[in-house]
Amino acid sequence: TRVQLTILLLMELWQRYKRRSCFNTAKACLLTDPLCRILFGAMRSRQCPLTFGRHLACEPCDDAKLRGGFDQASSQIVLCSNAASLAAPDPCVSLRHELVHAFDACRAVADFDSSLDQLACTEIRAYNLAEPASWQKPAGGHADWVRQRAVDSVLTVRRIEQAEAETAVNRVFDRCYADLEPFGRRPLPPDPLERAELGSAQLAAKEAKFYGYWSECQSSS
């Protein structure tokens, strides 16, 4: 009927709007977010450059829990255009998370599909370096929060038992939690108690030139 066709048309227009909004948000993050810029530049410096049309897509996701994903076979980051994480207060968190996966795949020539340990490691690093957990001061401590979120992500990607996922995460946790490449520090905001003018994310951007990433960061914009 005409009403049904109108509804379908409006739904399609809404999805197009959400995809475009998602894409514009991601582009803005690469221009303004210091950690996204460092990751983008670090991948360029390692001969794994990302381009918008080829390596970044925005699509609606059926699972409401998903925010995005990294397809290693095509080197493509997919952001869920219907994810709440694209909104304030930190619209760049999903892109940062997936950029860590993309960087790890490039840096270590990893195979997340076949190696459970490599999958666990990149999830640990993504939550450690790209997520705002430290800003929220989790009750169990940052390391415990990262550990649990990494386990949850491994379970989402792989159909395995909880115990197997926990064992894999615990097996590589200390090494991967301590690996802060390419930032050199965890992303914390300015601490008003310490009267710091810059958070560690801003400091990482200032120090990127010492690691050979800053010129690449500038060219990404």
C-alpha cells in the first residue's frame, strides 16, 4: 500500500542519513582527535595507509551491542551507523578502537581469525588505548576493566566457552596491556587535581614526532 511504501522510503532515507552522519563523524575524528591522527599516521608510516572510500564504511548493525568491526581480509573498518557510541561525549571511541585493530594487523602481520592469542591481545590493546574507561574510574581498576571487556569481545567474535576466552586473555594480558605502541602512554584527560594543562592524549600527539609519526599525522588531514 501507499502507506507501507512511504514508511519504507522514510526508513531508507533515515538509514542514509545515519550512514552519512557516521561517515562525517569518522572524518571529523581523523581531523581533530589526537589519538585517531596518531594511529592513522602510524599506519601510513608502516606502509599500511587507510583511505576513506576504500577502508572505512558505515552500515547499520543488527546487533545493538556492536559498535563496529575490523575486517582483516579486506583491511576495512566498519562502523555501526546506528550505534550510540557515535554520539557525545566521545564520538571517536569506536573509530579509535578499530584503528588499534588495524594497526596491530599491520604491525605484527597478525591473523586474528586463526590465532586466539592474537585476537585476545588486540582486544586488550584496543580497550586499553582507545576506550574512556580510565576516565570513568571503574571500581575494579582499569586493568580489571580492560581484562573483562577483552574477554567479552573475544566471546563475541569467537563461539567458544567462557573459560577458553578467559584463559587466552590471561595468557597474554601482561604483555599486551604493557604495549602502548604507537602512543607511548594511556589516553587520560587532564587531571584537575594535578592542574595539568594537557591530558596524555594531547601529550602523545606532541611527542609523536619523536617516533616518526607526526609528519604522517599532519598529512592525514
